[in-house]
Amino acid sequence: MIVLLVLTGQYAFAGYTKGYYDKLEGQSREMLKRAAKESVARHQTLPYYDLPNYWQYSDVYPDLVNGLKRWWDMYSDQVYLIQQGMSGKQSFSQNRMQREHAVPKSWWKQNGSVEYTPAYSDMWNLYPSDGAANQAKLNYPFGMTQNPRFNNGVTKVGPANVGLGGGSANVFEPADEYKGDFARACFYMATVYDDINWVINYMFTKEAYPTLMPWAVQMLLHWSRLDPVSQKEIDRNNYVEQYQGNRNPFVDFPELCEYIWGSRTTQRFYAKDQETIDPTPPVTGDPEITVPINGESLDFGQVVVNHAGTRALQIKGANLTSPLSVRVVGQDKRYFIPEVSSIPAATMNQNGGYLLNITYMPDREGRHEASLALYDGGISGSIAVSLYGEAVQMPDLPPLTALDPVDVSGNSYTARWEPAQEEADYYILTRVRHNPGNEETETYETGETSFTFTDRDPSVAESYMVAYSRYGISSIDSNVIYVAAGSGIDAVRQEAPFRVITTEGGFTILRADGQAGSFRVADLSGLTVIEEGDAADGSEYLLEPGIYILTSGNFCPVKIVIR
């Protein structure tokens, strides 16, 4: 962010540990890019739907609004608050926010799946987003536009300026204050995921070097120079490492992109030339813990009996002289489990803090309380944090009923479904595109009972089904709704000339006319598990437990649930 330029030189390099980037020393161009990948590629793959629970620390403004945290949304200027006692996921649902891939997930696929790679949930490519801006952005590439058809003051979407967009008719242009943030996200993706199956080539190609298209290189370098690394990015770099286990080297070294793609490709990279301070500052004062304060509380909300709910506690401090001890005490202490029993002094001193995961796992109903104690480390006394959680019985989650689509046109339609009988935390929509021989499956999360797709291909038939989540438990999927190829809704219902009867460990085909027929069965990733060209009446087939989609010509798909 431009307004924080003066802070960049002072703090940008304070987070990484000694030796973390040793492989970069003396390298240039493609060898430097390879070394950067080797340094940061290994990391923990986080659950996609749990990301808001991490973002409530890494992607919030440092100042409070009426005592509440505010989501840092780089796609809009809407004020989205995290209400007291809410987890990140609960706040996301209440605010109807969405998880947005900076580099669209539809740009990479394997056997129709976008979830096969850690890129799908990599925090360096995902950010909290306003729903309207996310829907406007869709899967367009980054670019510049002079005539936006969507403009909320932060996000612009519209026709690409000449020479930008990689052939896409429309582009997504972020605000100037975030252009560098997104450029460094793209540099990270081009470095760590240069070998994944890029199927959309507006900006990326499956090449070890340069991986980025020439027009994209020039634009992203310009954006990186225009918007230098901000304190927001520096802080987020440290948070993401604590959760995911890796850093973004383009945040730690803002000039790294120049050595790989830009004005310094003929020069060798040396970390010492980039640093302005010692990356491991010495102890300079008395040991202290500034966050949390004594008497603070952490509420886990409602969790199903014999299931787990995890919350993170931000611990900030400095100048510790020994490990900080972590212990849970109290009558219900067995239900609250911290991930570690001590935090090294070096971790606290170097990063300025630690994000401690605590798991609440109750085995009986009721309200439970305990206390987390932080002590040792050279601090005087101890810090106590109250822990609360309520255990509830497993909810009854009857399946939803998916409804016929509305507003079907050549490039869009709105999927619909009936609301859950009881409260739903959010709905999970599964969309299948029935490309010949290669079905593509994607999932979407929403707080509404409808979802509009604006990237439909009228030559490809689609289907959708929906489930919902409550207390972290998902219902089984609904019936399948079929959207035929074409520009209207005529003939969207055409029943197959046979019935599918599920049996123990499989299914049976029953044909009214006794004639043979062909069909294909795929799992929800789109992978074909059965392909039959001559299925006679009464034919039996075995399947592993799971949910499958059977398709047969232009007939309505059939969902098969094997338990």
C-alpha cells in the first residue's frame, strides 16, 4: 500500500529465520526462481472451508471498530465486522463473504478437478472477499480497464486495455493500493505452482520459466513498483507462516521479482544486499506479553459432541529469555487441548508473537469452561485466558430439495434450492459441467438459497446439487438438477429410460423395455469409475462408498449414494 511506503525498509525483513533463504544466494533468473520454489514450496495444506478461522488474524485491520475486529477486504470498502464470540467461519456466513482466489481456481484442472493441488487452499492465493465483487471478478485475468462495467471504488471489472488481458474480453483491476499485493501473489503462484496443469493461459503457462506471459510480467512488475510492500503484507507474511508453514519470498524481498523477471535478471541475488536490519534482533528490554491481556476470554461457540472445534489465540510478546509455558487448568480442562505446551523464546522474540491453536473436543452435552495459563519465559507472574464452549447433540440434517434453474440464458443461469428446515451455517453447491469424456466439478459456498453462474458455456450441459453445513457437519447432497445445453430452459427434464436401484455396495440398472443402453458413472471429482456401452436390464455394478453421478446421453443425470 502506497501510504505505508516509509515503513517498508524498516520492517520488511524481520520475519524469516536464519538459513530459510540460503538457496537463493548467488542465483539469477530461472535458477533463482527454482531456488525460491525449493525454499517455500513445502507447506501444510489447510482445509479450504476453514480459512476464515485463520484469516480472522491475518486479514483484519489493526484498529477496532466499536471494539470489534473488521475484515480486511481487498475487493471492496464494505465494513464487515467480526461479532464478539464468533469464529471466523461464523462471521463469514453472517456477513455473506466469500473465499476468493486471486489467481482463479478454474485456470488449473486435472481430470476435471480443481481441488487436486494445494494451490486450491493456499493462503498466498486466497483472500476474504465481498460477495458482489467476487461474482463480478469471476475468473477474469488481472488487467487495466478504462470502461468498467463494475466499479465499487475498489474493484473494477470491464473490457481490457489494448495489449492487456491475454485475450480475455474482460479483466479485473484492483485498487492502486492493492496492486502490489496481488502482483506478489501472482509471482508466488508462478514460482511455487509452475508445474500444475494450467488449462487457461491468459497469464500462466506450464513452464518452469518464465511461467508468466510477457504482457503479464510487464504489468505485474509495474504494479509491484507502483505499490511497494506494506506493513499489512509484512504482518500477513508472519501470520501465514505460523499457520501454513511457508512465507512469500516476494514480500520478504520486494526486489526478488526484478532478479527473476525484471530489470536485474543479469545480476546475481544476495540476501544481504536486500536487508536493512538484522533479521533476528537482539533482546533489548524486559520480557513481556502484551496480547492476550489477563482475564481475556476465548469462546468456541457450539460444537457437536465427539467432534472438534478449533480456535486460535493470538499471543504477542517480546524479549523472552526462556520458553513460554502453556497449560490448561480447571474442571473441564480435558476438553480444551492446546497444540503445544511451550513456545520457544526465539519464536516469540523474532516474529513478535505466535498463533496458538486450541481444540475443543467435548464428549458430553453442556457448557464447559477452563482456563489457559501462560507463564515462564522470564515474564512476571502469568496470563490467564478463560475458555468457553457448548457441546450439542448431532443435528438432524435432512437433505435439501434443489429447484429448477431460473433466468437461463446463453451464458448464465441461477441455481436454486429450498431453504434448510433448521438453521444452516452455509450452503454447499456442487456444479458439474458435462463435457464429453471429461466432466468438471466445482463447489461453491454461499449463505443464500440461490447462486448465479455467469460463465456458462451454452454448448455444454450442466447439473447441480446442494448440501448445507451446521456446526461443521454437512448434510447429504440433494437431488440433481439438470441444465441442458442451449440458451433456454426447454427440455431441461428428460428422464432416462431406466431406473437405478442402489443395493448393498453398488447399484442395479432396471430397464422398462429390456433393451441394452450406455452410461457413465463418475465420482464428484469428475473421475470416471464405470463406463458401460451395453448395459442390459438387471445389470449389477459394485462401487466403493461415496456419491456418484450417472449420465446417459442427453438424459437427466442420476445421483447414486453408496453407503
